[in-house]
Amino acid sequence: MPYVTVAIQADQPIDLYYEVQGTGKPVVLIHGWPLSGRSWEPQIAPLVDAGFQVITYDRRGFGQSSKPWEGYDYDTLAQDLKALMDELDLKDAAIVGFSMGGGEVARYLGQYGSDRISKAVLASAVPPYLFKTDDNPDGGLEEQDIQQFLDGVSGDRIAFLNDFTKNFFTPKDGKLLVSKPLRLYHREIASFASPKATYDCVKSFAYTDFRDDLKKFDVPTLVIHGDADQIVPFEVSGQRSHDIIADSQLHIIEGGPHGNNVTHAKEFNQALIEFLND
């Protein structure tokens, strides 16, 4: 199985598991919390068929990657992405971040620039800044909201993930849009993540301010978001990112929940591929 060593921590290598499918311009798919690269299954075949080389990887702490005790801040996660990009020598690549993965897209471009990047996509993504503060009154999360996540993950984690996956695929004021077996499949993916990584990443995606990162975007960017997302509401994330990123494109999936790359895969894939081909 392909791995790339991205760091040494406590004298142990930190290895990211990745997969490469197809040929053509590279598209790097960065998964959300608390899943793995497997969550991109509905996108891989359509992208390969459209002539792209698709790279998926498991964030440290998730999937088949190393599960160290530390290193779940966005500076480190963006550094991991850079190590993968450098190891594979990717050029003219598109980077697509779903939910938490949108933070890696933002921090990568903010820290390392666009030398290897041709396009960026923020899908149901957490930027620009979820935590509500005096200078960020439009943030969607308050301390008690974040604490509920942390308590759930540190308590009966599997029960928490069971409820989370229901909300993940259910539009606001709607009904679950996937089969029970498919929902449970995603719950299982999440359940095998490192509990420590699952906990620490809540703090990372909740408290990290990406506003300055977004101002540094200098590549064509697509923001794609469901207007019925009850996990990362469009109004506090996708809309604001679109407003900050100069000349960004916006695609709203009507009735789309958070996991709209699964529930609305055909529309999601069409918007993504049209943007990549533009």
C-alpha cells in the first residue's frame, strides 16, 4: 500500500496513506471530519472518466494513516499536505477540501502559495471562521456548541457518531437522504479514527481563523455548498468564503445537507468537473 512519510514525531514516522487513480491533471481530494479518503467514493470514478488523475489520502489520525498523539492543528495538517504534494511532485493540481478539509486548502494556500496549484475548491467547508467572537459575530459556533462536540467525542463516541452521521446526510427540516447501510458505512469509517485525533480536530476546525488565508487565494476557486446544511451552515461558511475570495465561483445545492457529495453526487460532480475543465 502506498504511504508517504510526512514527519517524524517522538522518533516515530508519521505516514499518510494515499491512493492515485487515473491519469491527467491531478486533483487532490481532502476528506472531512471524522472520515477518511473513502468518503470520496462517489467522486473518484466520474473524475477519472473525465480525464483527471485523482489523489485521495487519509489525514493523520484517520483511516489507514498513522495515528500520533499530537499534530492536529491546521499548520501541521497543511504541512502534511505539502509533504504529500512534494513527494508526488504534483504540478498544476486542483485541491478540493470537503468540510474540515477546506481548512487544509485554505491554510496550504495561505502558507505555501499556489506554485503547485491551479484551482481550489471549498466543498461544505469550514472556512472562513466558525467560532463566534466579538470580531467574528457571524460565526456559527459558540463555546457551548463546541463543548457538546467535545463531550460527545470523549464520552460515548460511537453513539455520538451515530447521531452525527444522521445529521450529516439529513437536510435541515428534512429526512435522511441515504440508506441506513450507507449511513452506517460512514459511521464505521469514523469509528476507526483515532479518538484523540477526532477530539483534537474538533478544536482545530472550530477555533481556527482562516480569513487571512482566504485573502491570499490567487487561483480560480469554486465554493460548493448545500443550502440545507445543518452541520456547517452555508450562511456562516460558504457564503462568507465566497465573499472574501476574489472572483470565486459559487454553486449552491438546493436542499443539500452537509454530505451533499453523496446525497447529490450527480449535481456535485457535474459542478466540480465543469469547474475543473473551465
